Amino acid sequence: VMFADLFGFTALSATMPATDVVGLLRSFHALVEEAVFGNQGTLDKYIGDGVMATFGTPRPGARDATNAVAGACAIVKGINRWNRERGEGGRRPIRIGVGLHYGEATLGNVGSARRFEHTVVGATVNLASRIEDLTRKLNVALLVSDAVIEAVRREGGEEVLAGFQELGAHAIRGHKKRVRLWGITAVALGVD
């Protein structure tokens, strides 16, 4: 499960005309869609200036964790490319936080008779969201759990882990055990 969220979007959008805010979000969403769909992911939902995506849904595959990390890296590299263009136009750079966790989740329709959506729920989803929240505190663009790292290694996808640094075990709200995290900065990822 992946969560991605723009840093400081509320403050940035307060300085822009409403039509520019919508245009910025559309550009961001297009960038995320390309990265997620290009790595066999499923775009679960837009959450304002954030997104939630899953890999291995509706059917698990042989490289779901590897695809998730590759998709997350593609998002950060896309933001880096976008920032180069924004800088050339004299606009402020955009920062992003992306969090990933690997595990089981329940897939199904939630909601009521008037409004429902097909989504994933469970502890894996909650932990992925909390990991994304920590990107700000740890000053990294992409943060993944040890479960992601282990799954990528089982899949033979180590190439997507180049540049990741172990950041130690962290207490995460709602989880009894500390979670070992790995991260990488936007600068370390660069652009393609």
C-alpha cells in the first residue's frame, strides 16, 4: 500500500488563484497515475493533495513489492522533473512524501447503499499512512517499512533499492512494536 502527499500544499494553494490550484492538482494526479499504472499498480483514491495506491490488487503478482517501490521512485523522480520545469518558470518547488508498507489487507466494497467504493482496509493500510506521515520528520521523500525491503529481496528486485538508507526502528502511533524504516531523499533519486 502506498500513500503520497504533497508537503505544504495548503500554504502553497493559499497563494494561488483557484484555477491554478486545480491545474496543479491535475498535473500532480497525472504524474502519479503514470507512475502507478506504469508499474502495475491500482490507484485506489485521491485524497485532496494526496493519493492512495495499491500493488497486487485485485490479484497478487510475483513482483508487487518491487513494483510498488519502482512506482514510488517514479513519483519522486517525476516531482524532481516537474520542479526543474517549475523553477525555469520562476515557481516554487513542490515537495512530496511517499510511504509504503507491505502486508495483507482486506479488499472490498465499503460504504452504504448511497455511496460505496472499492478499496483496501486494515492494519497494513493504516501503517502505510503513518509511514508517509513520518517522511516530514525524517526529511526524506520516500520511506518504506522493513517488510517492503524484505518482500523486494524475496522477489529478486534489489535493483529498486539502490540508494535507500536504513533509518532505524521507530515508534508509530497505533502499533505496539517499533517499525524499522528505510528512506531515500529526492536529491538521491534524481531524475530519469
